[in-house]
Amino acid sequence: MEKIRIGIFGFGKTGKIVATEFLNDSLFQLEWVVRKGHEKHHKYASRLLGQEFDAGEIFSVEDIDEMFFIEKPVDALVDFSDSTGLYLYEKAAKAGIPIISAISKYEQKELDLLKSFAESTSVLYSPNITLGINVLMVAAQILQKIAPHADIEIIEEHFKGKKEVSGTAKKIANALCLNVEEHLHSIRVGGIVGRHEIIFGLPNQMIRLSHESINRAAFGQGAIFAVKFLIGKPHGIYSMETIIAEMFRNNIPVY
Amino acid sequence: MEKIRIGIFGFGKTGKIVATEFLNDSLFQLEWVVRKGHEKHHKYASRLLGQEFDAGEIFSVEDIDEMFFIEKPVDALVDFSDSTGLYLYEKAAKAGIPIISAISKYEQKELDLLKSFAESTSVLYSPNITLGINVLMVAAQILQKIAPHADIEIIEEHFKGKKEVSGTAKKIANALCLNVEEHLHSIRVGGIVGRHEIIFGLPNQMIRLSHESINRAAFGQGAIFAVKFLIGKPHGIYSMETIIAEMFRNNIPVY
Amino acid sequence: MEKIRIGIFGFGKTGKIVATEFLNDSLFQLEWVVRKGHEKHHKYASRLLGQEFDAGEIFSVEDIDEMFFIEKPVDALVDFSDSTGLYLYEKAAKAGIPIISAISKYEQKELDLLKSFAESTSVLYSPNITLGINVLMVAAQILQKIAPHADIEIIEEHFKGKKEVSGTAKKIANALCLNVEEHLHSIRVGGIVGRHEIIFGLPNQMIRLSHESINRAAFGQGAIFAVKFLIGKPHGIYSMETIIAEMFRNNIPVY
Amino acid sequence: MEKIRIGIFGFGKTGKIVATEFLNDSLFQLEWVVRKGHEKHHKYASRLLGQEFDAGEIFSVEDIDEMFFIEKPVDALVDFSDSTGLYLYEKAAKAGIPIISAISKYEQKELDLLKSFAESTSVLYSPNITLGINVLMVAAQILQKIAPHADIEIIEEHFKGKKEVSGTAKKIANALCLNVEEHLHSIRVGGIVGRHEIIFGLPNQMIRLSHESINRAAFGQGAIFAVKFLIGKPHGIYSMETIIAEMFRNNIPVY
């Protein structure tokens, strides 16, 4: 079987780990990585990540010209750069290359542009692209419908240095119509990578759903999951939660 | 609105708590309770349970004659007695009264009889009738389908005196095709009412689903939930897990 | 061996459970219970609590006269009433009867009076008299000294109806010099009896200490533990945390 | 202040992480690392670990001659190699250099040799050298003495590939006189680095003590902690649990 060719935008802390996951998965061929600046330019991401083979040639954003996506074709483009990355790969999207974006936050203008890509290709956008956290959110929303009188509280735990409240936790709170000020509790201690817990309390019983990231490679695995899902799908905009919700629908057990 | 009339078989430790929950819910009228033996016969369950009004007249199994279910009609019959209770209310089932059975374990003969009731009425049978534990099981089965490579382990915690492995935990293990000897861990300490945890491990992330019973009134609430569901449903055999699975199907979030 | 004779002040929700624990422990003889009002006066607490024998004669606060503690002697007096209860048993304290008070909160005036009792008898005062929560607090204080750079957060979980922040959690926060506003998180859901968790985070490891009350009988067991400790001790004021700290000191393992 | 000079034996997976922790701590100067084989010999550990400076010259075990420890003096020697490493640094020990060994398991012969080192220097031996796990063990032993009737169970969770039962968990079970077959439960799922939980159950309350390793750097921090403790101590054999027990003794809170 031919390998799925991947191009990555972004080579920061998370981008590197995501690249590593694609390099380690024999289903994929990492074609190139686009990063800011000229530093370590035109080398291979694989070498920089400690591998003994050449893969993932590194380009600067300035290398992106008219011909880039034609001369260096990929089957999917994965974006872990920043909110302006998408201006650079507009041509790729118009040419029908599936786009996976895991950017934390877009301005409305960028969000509109991303959505416009969906006319010519399939686009998946999810700020938190791990499988588990989206499973947690979908399960929690269903449970809230099943037990509408349950009291619900969310606890999110992250490393001491994380200043803001977890965006993922806020998204879950919104999906559950919970007031963030009252029902979302942020714990900041030590080196916790990331943990989210949703507590459902009824008078006589409790349900707790929790997700814990062991390390950031979970994001790479999420991107791999997203690419596999997206290839071959109709044009349109997708998100991890729509995928997971669909998987819930297709896997209801029969007794 | 007219109250839903309830008859209960069984007045042991759990039966009493279930009766209390029906007494406390203004939607219901507890008509009678059938118990073994003559002791405290022809009094009211309500009085024995510390209430200041008369409800739930107590009958002995020997009081059940041809006319019992005609003279003392109910809208649903809830069985927390034992595996032979169903012989006594065969007539009720044939007359179309919905049956809720929470008996732990039936012999095949009794199970066949119970199933035969489903030709003339709606029958719900669930050894563990709490809402939460069934939500846990359905969610776990879906999650296993979404993440088929996840390692799964089950921990069940109960009070020191509980000798056998939790039947509920074994049922969950079976639903997940897990070998009970290898993947089910039983903790027996102190006075824990009952806690089940299902652990999903992926290389970079963990999901934990847990259910904890605070007290046995959870069974009464489960019975109330089951009665509300069952009344008006077509003849047939139902279980808590089929109800919950159906509720999952009807409540998949749309984004 | 002669039984330890106990008198209890207070017969509310917790007082009743505490009385039950003393009734069920063959080491003790519950002599009397003093409660407010005349209701069910001069009956036996044992009967009101479902026992088949007479114990714990019930008296009204108005029955306490000059001779009460002389005519109805006890070996220890346990107070689960309210902050003014101690005015009634001043004479008992002066006569040398050990006092165990589990009152939630005293005004300074009452606190001074309680301390004055310590000149003539041994007095133990602890708003939270469970064994476990005090073990948690002492262990947390030691751990903070061993790992002074650890980040510490406290989560307390209680039933939805509990309005105020857990006094026990505030006490632990104070003992650890943590700002309550920032580092204490209150979860209010369903019917949780009471759970406290102290989280210690270091860059590469986490320690979590948690205590969970299964039911209020834990307070009765704490009172029993306190009575056993207090009898025969020198005059003075004691608390559960001083007892537990002393037990830590006497039980450091030797390798 | 002069830096504390460190020599490390062992440069495997854990050895590298331990070296990194010493390199990153300005209190220490990593002088050398001794590893098996000639590969990457006479380079600097710092460079191999991604640092931009020279520290921790790498030597082969064959480089250890009569003069090694005289020509390349250190203030403490840290051993993360294997059970035979100690034959190579016998001379260092006889010369009074403090030894920290974190070898998992010694044969009796090697253990006797290690103990003999204690006549001429201070030796600390702990198979699990993290701070947290030893705190857990000491606290659990004290708690068992305080609540001798508590039921105790241990759960240890590690990555799927870990074949054997956690040695640390077995050590804790032994310290608590618990039968390993009955009371120790091993969970093997996904990529969990390592988690130990000790559950204490009483009829009305539960205490849970848990320790979780976020990553293996916890071993390096444990070694740093051990070196700081050991320097200047009298000759003799020490362990992390004796240090922690001593710290418990010195930090009992006073109320």
C-alpha cells in the first residue's frame, strides 16, 4: 500500500512531537515541515528528531511560492503553527488537499477563511485534537441528557506554570451549559501534563469521567486519527467532536 | 394527575429502601408490599419505615390468591424478593401489569418464565438497576469500539464482608470481552457501599470512568426510572442497558 | 471489666448516630442523653434508636440540677449539642469528669470557659473528631516540611445543600499556610457525605492524600477513640490533632 | 560556594535522565559518567544530552584503574548501572567517597560488599529513590499503627509492557505485613509511568494515599536529595526510607 504523504506547518514544542509520531507510523510518509525563520533550514526533521533516516525536509515560510504544493504534493496538511499559518496554504486547500488544523484560537477573520476552504476540500479544525478529551466531552453531554438533575462540576489540573484556565475545560463547560466561574475548578501544581475530570452527582450515586494526558504525543496520535478519518471524506468542515459523536452513534451496543 | 400505583415484592434490606423511595416520590402511590412470613403482617410499610401516614399495606406470600391482583390493582409491579417470586405474580403479568425485576440471579427455568411474561406485558429485568452503572457500561462499550487498541482494566471496590466478585463488574467485563481472571480486580475494604472503575490506557493518555454508590437508595431511584420508562411501552423484554443504550442513541450531541 | 459510663449532650442528627455507636460498643454503657425540649423525655435513647434494651435515659436540659452529675455519674461526657451546652456541665468538669466536645464553633467566651475546665479535668475539643481527617492533616503538614517546594491544593467535596466552605478544609489550609481563596476548591454535588483531598505537586511526581466519610458514624467512632484516649490522662486541653501527632511520633517506623 | 562534584555509574535510560538532572542543577558539577562499552567514549554526557557546554566526561568501565578516583575526584558517587557496578568503585568507597546506589536488586554477595563500604564511608542504598514513594511508605506504616483494624489494599499501575509486579509495591506490602498475592493488585495499561495507591478502609471512612511519577526525572531528583543528605553524615548504611522516617520524626507538628 502506498504511504499517506503528510506536510506539517509548525515545528515548535508540540509540532516536533507531532512530526515524531508521523515519522514513527509506517502508514505515513512525512514529506516536509514548514517552520518560521531560516534556522536549520533545508535539513530533515527526522535528523533533528534523532532518527537515522531522511524524512520531512524542512522549509521556511519564505520558501512557500506558487509551485510549492504542486512540486511537493501531500495527501494531507497538518497545521500546528499559529493562527496566521493558514494564509500560506490557501492554495493547497483550493487544490483539494485535506487540512487538519489544531490551532488553539483563531480570530474571526481567520476562522472565516478556514471555513471557506471547506468549499474545495475537507477541513478538520479542533483546538484540542486528542481522542480522549473529545470522548469525554461527548459522553458528558449524553450523560447530562440522561440525568438532567445531576449536579455537574469540572476539575482541570495542569502544571504550575500554566497561567490561563484550560481552554478545553471551558469548551466542555460551555457544551454542558455550566457557568465557568462557578463550576470549573483549576488546579495548578507541579508538572502535571493535563488532566480533566467531570463529576456528576446524584443524591445516591456519583459518576466521574476523567482524561489524563501522559505526554504531548497524544496530540500527534490525535492528528493521525484525524488524517485517517478525513481522507476521502466529502468537502466540508469537521471537528474531532463531530467525528467522535458520529462514532458514538455508530457504536451503540445492542443487547 | 393520578398517581402511578405500585406493588412491591420483597421487603428485605434493599426492598425496604426501595419502598421508601416510592413513598417519598409524589408521583407514586405504594399500594402494597408482599413479603415472606406472617411477621408484621397487615400493617403498613409506611409505618414500619417511619412515616406518619398509611401506605403500602403488607401482605404475606400466602395472601396471594386468585383475586389478589384484581382486588388490589397496581400500574406496575416491582420485584426485589428472590428468584422464585415470579411464580406468585404470573397472573399479574398475564393480566398485562408491567413487571420490573431486579433479582440478582435466575435459574434458566425462572428466566424462561420471566421471558414468557413478555408476551402479555412489558418486562424489565436488570440485576443492577442503578442508572449510573448502566451508563458506565454502555459508555465503556462505545469507547472500546472507538479506541480498539486501548488496554482495559476494571477495579471494583466493596465492603470487606462481600465474599464474591461483583456480579456487575463481571457483567461489564463480559460486555467488554475481558477475561475476568486477568482484568478484573476486587478490592474489599471497610464499609465501601460499591464503586466500579473502568480504566482505558493508551500510550499517551488515560480515560477513567467510575461509578460510586453512596447508598442503596440508588436502587430505588433505578426502579422509579424503570417504572416511568416501562409504562405504556409495547409488550416485550427490556433491560436497563437497553434503555440506556437507547438514551445514548437519542442524545448524541450535534455540533 | 467494668464498662465505661458515658453521658451525651445533644440528640440531633449527629448526636443520635454517636449514641448508636456507643450503644453498639460493648466497652461502653450509655448512661444518659441530655437534649433540648421535653419531647420524648424520660424515655431511653436505645429504644428511640431501634434497640430492644433500655440504655441512655433521656433528660431535658431543664433536668440538670445541682445533683444531676452526682446522682447519675459517668466516666466521660461527650458533647455534640451546641456552643452553649458547656454551661450546663460546668459542674461535671469541675468534679473531674473528662469532657469531649465536638462543637463546630465556639465564641471566644465559651472557648475560654472550656479551657478553664482543663484545670480540673482532661478536655478534648475537636470540631472534626474523625480519626481520618486528622491523620490527613498531620501527614500533610509533615509532607509540606519534607517537600517545601511542592505546590499544594485542597479539594473538598460535599452534598449539594452544604452552603459554606468546609470548616475542616479551612483548618487544613490554615495549618498548611495556604490562602483559602486561591488554593481551596469546593465541589458541591449530589449526596456526597464528605471528601477531602490534598494534592502535592512536584515537577516530576504527585502525591495525593484523601479522606472520605462513608457515613456520619465516623463521628461516633471518633468520639469513642477520644474517650479511650482521654480517660486517665492528666488535666489539660487536648485535640484530635494533638493525639494523632503524638501517635505519629510514637509510631515512626525503624528499618 | 563550591559546587558538589558528582560521578555517575550507568548511562542507560534512567542514567541519562539522572545525569540531566545533575547537569541542570547549579549546585552540582557533573565530573564524569562511567558506562559499559567503548561507544561514544571520551565525549561529554552534556553534549549527548543536548546541552551546549562540556560536562560529565564519559569513560568506559575499562578506564577505571588504580588512579581513576584520585585523578578525577568527586564528592559523591551515584550508581544507576547494574548489580556488579560496585566492584569497580570499591576503591572510591574505601577512600571515603559517599556512595548512592539505586540498583534494583543485589545478590547477597554484592549486598554484603555494599554494606562493607559503610565502614569507610556513608552509603545510601534504595532501589526506589524517589522522594514521594518513600513518603507514602512511611506514612502508610504509621497509619497502620494508628488504625490497626483498617483493611489495607495496594494498587500499582504501570505501562502495559511491564511484566513483573512492581518491586516498590511489594516492598510496601512487606512493610505493612500484607500478603502480596491477596492484597496487591497490578494494573497494566497504556503508557502509565508509575502510580501506587494504598487504600485504608474503616467501616465509616476511607483514606487513600497515592503517588504518581510523571516522568523518570523523579529518580534524578531523588538522587540529588540523597546526595545532599549524605554528604557530611557519619559512616554507615542509609536508605531513603530511613531518611524519610527521620524527617517525619523531626517534623511532627506542634499545636
